[in-house]
Amino acid sequence: MRLLLDTCTFLWLAGQPARLSAAATAAINDPQNELFLSDTSVWEIVLKHTAGKLPLPETPRLWIPKQAEFFQLQTVRISLSALFTCGELPPTHLDPFDRLLAAQALVAGFQFISPDPPFRTFGVNCLW
């Protein structure tokens, strides 16, 4: 399976793995699955860290690539298709990062690993 990690899922994987569900942990640890981190999550982490809302052991520029390499995460770039899809989603949840992650999951057919219920309202195939 191709698994796209929600921002919180990535942060918990890297710093608080006990917060992951058993199903999420099993899927992440399955060597047959491919793991992906979106540029959207990187952007969200950088902004929250800069605003002082997300402490990290080092700057995002250093920390995120180290974690991505350690967990063998592939990058998902933000495509025009995902941007357009983001704007076409129902207005049930307006967080721009969540909307863009949902759109990326839908456009690329990812299984999305997230505990957050709003993604399901967009029709995203979620696992938690």
C-alpha cells in the first residue's frame, strides 16, 4: 500500500510513537508498504515551529530530512490537481492544511494515516 502520513502522524512517529494506533503502527512497520510525507506537512510544521507552537529538537530544515530519511519516507509534492481538488472539497472542514492533505490523498489514491475524523467527510480512505 501507498501510505500518506498526516502531519500529526509524522510528528508522533518521530517523537511519540506510543500515540500511534496499533493499526497505524502495523501499517507503517509493514515493509511492503510505501510511506509518504507531503510538502504540505513540511510547510505546516515549519509555520508552527516558527510561530513557537511546535518545539523541535532542532530547526525543521535539519530535523525533517533526518526523520524522513530514517523512516524511509518519500516526498509528495503539491500538484496543481491537488490544489484544484482542495478548492472543490465540501466546506465541512476549512483548515487549509487538512484540505490540501485530503486532496493529495484523493488525487494520488493514497491510504491516509490519520486519527482526525474530518478527513473521512472528504471521502479520504483513512486508516487509524
